[in-house]
Amino acid sequence: MSKEAKSTIPEIFYDQLDDPKTTDGLTALEGLSKVLGLGESFVGFREVNDAIVTKNETPIDEAKRDEREVGRRIVGILQEYPWIGMAAGSGRAGVTSRNLDIWTGNHLFDNFPAMFGITQHEADSFRAMVQNSFGTPEYDQFMEDIGVPSA
């Protein structure tokens, strides 16, 4: 199976944090640095994403996950581990359509797909869906389908 068709299971690492549900992004990233064996120096999303890919690659069948399934996966990760959204700089806790728009526009998902257990292709498709449907009834339905409350 090609590298494109692999993803990771980041929850394995996130659940090893002292407080996986923290909203303190810096503390969580420091903890992940230790969990992932990256040492004591500060790490950011890039280092965490790359370490997750290196430590745990799991083949997946992309053909079975459409943008809605990928969206539900992303929303689930963000709800379970709120520190990700806070560290990504939305300035507000919680998964809302406004925050999801901010994170999508800032390339959180397509720059760091391993942090969400999705492939690069899935991340790109999700981003395209969000950006191309913004402001339409299709967008509102998409947000509802993936479990995102309106802002």
C-alpha cells in the first residue's frame, strides 16, 4: 500500500497525556514531546505530526471515507482533545462552524493530517468541501451532518 493510503491513530499518543482533555495547548504539546520521544525541547504541530507518522502507520481504505466521514473524524478528535483547537489559535474553545472555518483556512487539517488520523488526500478533499461550499445551503447541511453546531 502506498504512503498516500496510510494514516495514523493519534489517539494512542494523545491518551498518554496527563490530561488528554486539557484546553492548554502548550502543556499538551510539551507532554506529547515526551510521549513521542522528542525530548525536552518545545515542539509544534509539525514535529508532532511527523512523529506520529513515523511511530504508527496504519493502512486504511480511502475509498470508503467521504468528506462527511472525514469531517466526523476531525470533529470527534477536536471534541475529545480540545487542546488541539486551542493550540491551533482559534482563540475559543469548542468545535463550532466558525472555529472549523478558521482551522480549515489556516490549513490545520491538510498541513497536519496525521494528527487527525486521516490521509493527505482526505484532508485536501475535506478542505475543498468546506471552502467551496461556504455560505451555501450545502455548507450548512454539511456542518450539520458532521456534528458541528452553528456559531
